[in-house]
Amino acid sequence: MIQNPQIFLASSSPRRQELLQQMGVSFKVIPQFAAEQHDLKETPEAFVARLALEKATDGLLRLTNQQTPVLGADTAVILDGTILGKPEDREQAIEMLLRLSEQSHQVLTAVAVKNEYRTEQILSSTEVLFSKLNRKMCENYWHSGEPVDKAGSYGIQGKGALFVRTLNGSYSGVMGLPIYETSLLLNKFGICLL
């Protein structure tokens, strides 16, 4: 167990934990309970930014010592201006994947870092183009278990990468934590990674 982490991570996402480890950041996970409700008046950018900040704020409020920064993040898949969230069931996942077939979509990941002294946020935007998918491919992918808890019903770090023809932006941002942008935020809190 890490005695003095550089940050607290307000997320149970294994992908975000893996990316922080890749960056060389020492961290402890703290639970967060921010409700992920989309206000229809919000743009997708405002939605992910608000959720990332709510997660960081919620995490910070759970700490007695609020000097160590708390990182919150949120990712959304956007197709034609519509947010594609996590699928509720098999049929919804397959329908989402078929909608993404041969389409360019946007993946937004907002990151917020907060302690008692300051708050910093950043937004990563990546364009992803899918190949042509058919129902059988989508059904097989559903049976892999990957789509269950993923925005847009796919994970680029797994078999979902088989669907991606091109990507313009941050691969790690599509995974859920843009490494470059996150390092910029952490630098502002005195955490220099190189």
C-alpha cells in the first residue's frame, strides 16, 4: 500500500489506474459517487467537464487532509452530437456499435485535478473512424465482455481496437485518461514526471 501518494484517483477504472502507473504516478483510489446524469441543455464538452470536476470534488470531500490533489475524469463517445453512454444491455450495445459502423465519432475525456488550494481542468478530444461492422461481429464482441461498462460500447485497449480504422488525437484519451494532458495538469500541482 502506498503511504504517501502523489495523488488520489476518484475512479475505480482499471484503465485509468493502468495509465497512471504507465506515467509513473503513485496514487490511491478513493471511491466517488458523482451521479452521471446528463442535463439536456449541456453540450457534450460541458457534460464531461462537469462530471470530471464533480468526481474530483466528491473525492476531495472524503479526505481529512485535502492538500494532496484528487484526480477525476470522465469520458464520452459522441456521434452526430449525441452522447453514447454505457450500454444497458446486449441489444443496446449492438445497436450502438452498428451506429458507429463506418462513422467518424468523437471521444471526449475531461480531467480535473483539485486540492484545497486550486482546481485545474483540461479536455481531450479525439476523432475515431470505425470500419464497416456487421451484426455478427457486434454480437461476438458483446460476448467478449468488453462492451458492458464502456462508453459507446467499446474499449480501444482491447478487441474494440479491431474496429478502429483511423484515430486523430489521443489514444490514451480514448482509453479514459489522456497522458499528455494529464501530465500538464499534474505539473501545475508540482508533480513533474520526468
